[in-house]
Amino acid sequence: MTSAGKAHWPVHVYADATLPPALAQVADTILTTLRASLPTGAPDLHSLLPGSAADPPPSTTEWQPPGGWTPHFSLMRAGHWLPRAQLDAFVSGVWSALAGDRAGALQLGLVASLVNDTATRRFVVLEATAGYPALARSARRIDGVLARFHRPEFYETPRFHVSIAWTVVGESDDEAWWTEVCERMSREHGAELRMALVPYETVHVVAGHQRHRIDLAR
């Protein structure tokens, strides 16, 4: 949906998340355990971890980052589209909204599963447990930009996270099973996850096939 002939183009805003090697190893261990625990007949679980054969969700209704999937903290909902004539104004608005924002770091301490707004994909995520108030304030300022284009704001209580895997939501999807297994992974690996901070230093504004970089103050 990014060719020049399309009437509407995808937009997204996200902050880079740099996973320390030790944390990435814990995430890989979690995915290995989850794959081995999947109920019989459940859809495959696809890794999004750096260095793996990352396989982004194949959907024309969801945002896909130019250049491939990388760990990040989303600052708005996925699935927003704008007319091509509004893209420059959107980028300019986000740039102004984030002027003066500083780089920071989040602590990831929970394993969770989140279903997208269209209920087609389930993501396994490492959820932030500390360090996110500044990022939440940035997201609220982006909400102000989205309001000018009559687009829905971010979630009322954002759950900042890094997605590490995805799967299809099928007829056999079992919310209770996912809740139980992710809570178990949190108990077993939460302390390891909390040992390392995940820094963010750059925000990217995606408008169609273009990605605009905002380096945050340090």
C-alpha cells in the first residue's frame, strides 16, 4: 500500500529499543519454551528477535516498518492511514510535538501476550515495568497531532513493550492459556529481564515508504 498511486498511506511513530545481548538471550529462551508448550494444532509462533529469521506479520492492514522489523516501543496505534497530501503535515506535527524530548531507558519485567486491534494477530511481548512516564508523555503529545487528522488516540493506559514474536489468532486461540503461560514465564524470567535497561535514543516517524528520524536530546 505504499506505491505512488495509492490514495492513503500508512503512518506510524515509534522509538527504537536497543535490546542488550543478555536480555535478547532471555527472550530467546522464553520463545523456545513457548514453542515447546504450544497446544496441539496451534498456529506457529514466529520470532521477531534480532538475529533470528524474523518474520513480520503478513498483513496489509497493519503497519510494517520500512527496512524490516526491529525492536521498538510504539507511540501510537498501528493501522493508521492518511491521504498522501497530509503526510508532510503529519511528520511536521510530530516533529514539533517531540521537540526537546530526551532519550531514556525502560525496564522490561513482564512477559505478556497482546492481540492487535483487528483481532488477527497475537504478539508475545516483553512489557515495561519502570521508566516509561516520559515516553507516555511523548505519546500523549502525539495524540494531539493525531486529533488534528481525526485519527484515534493511543490507548488510555499504554502498555509499552517490545514485541518478540507473533502468531495468527485462529478459531482455537485460547486467551486463558496465553495468560497462564505468560504469567509463568514472568515468574521464571522476570528477575533476569529486570537486570538490564532497554535504552531508546531515536524516534522514527513513518509516512508511507519514508521514515524520518528524530534524535532525542541526551
